[in-house]
Amino acid sequence: MSYDVPSQAGTAAPRGGAGAGGAAAVGGAPGSDAMPFACVDALFKKACISCHSGDNNPQLDLDGERVEERLVGQASSQSGSCGGRTLVSTDGSPSLLLQKLSAAPPCGARMPVGPMLTNAEIECVTRWVDSVSSAGEN
Ligand code: HEC
């Protein structure tokens, strides 16, 4: 079963009426459909791509086009201590992306290195990952 990445057809295309800040995007029924990626993407741009982008890229590029495709169902880097895990699982198993935002990640440092995320920001990523992960269980 391959998971159909929702934004494949148009990068950052607004789905589900994700408004500025993505607040409107939060609230879909988990498991019924993938949550819009917009609030996650905005968060990456704000808090992650200073390290995780193109040239300046510890193992994971969270910038630019098709970020979702580099996350959903994808293995983490093989080079670091976080190697061999799934970034965003599609079967309900642990997703490294979320684990790295938790206080005690299973490998490496808590992300982002630097200022902490707000609870709302973590909630946004959590909901998106949960929606993707549980959608793949069916
Ligand atoms: C100041 C630089 C910096 C920032 C900002 C940062 N990271 Fe990282 N990230 C790193 C470094 C260095 C590593 C490799 C070491 C480790 O895993 O702790 C890493 C590793 C990771 C990994 C594991 C990748 C793999 O394939 O092994 C994930 C997932 C991750 N970061 C997510 C994030 C997210 C999400 C954000 C934003 C909320 C973020 N990072 C912000 C520096 C950063």
C-alpha cells in the first residue's frame, strides 16, 4: 500500500482552507483524511530551515518543494544516530519527526536546536503526523 501524498499535484496548494498561520486548518477528524500540511510547512520555514535546507542540511531538507514527499513514509538518514527510522510513518508506528520534537527524543537532540516551539506549533505537527499515520492504517 502506498500512501498518496495529497499535495503532489500542487505544492503548497491550499487544502481545507488553511489560512494565514494555519489555525483554520486544525480540526479535521483524525484518520478521515490527511490534515493540511500548510501549518507544518509554515513552522518548518520559521523554525527549521535555518539548519534543514539545501546546502546547510543536517540529514534532512525541510525546505522548498515536495517537503511532504521527503517525509511521509521516508526513512531517516543513515548517517547519523537517528538513522534507519521512519520520518513520518503511514502505519501508526513511531514517526521520527514527532519524536524529535519531544523532550526526550530517542536519538540526537531535541528539535529545533535553539528556541523551543510553542505548544500550538507542536500540536500542528502532531495532528498532521497523526492524520497521515492513521490514514495509512486502513
Ligand atoms: C540550529 C540547527 C537546527 C535547527 C533549527 C533544527 N535542526 Fe533538526 N537537526 C539538526 C542537527 C545538527 C541534526 C542531526 C543531529 C540530531 O539528530 O540531533 C538534526 C536532525 C534532525 C532530524 C533527524 C533527521 C535524520 O534523518 O536523521 C529531524 C527529524 C529534525 N532534525 C527535525 C527538525 C525540525 C522539525 C526542526 C524545526 C522544528 C529542526 N529539526 C530544527 C539541527 C537543527
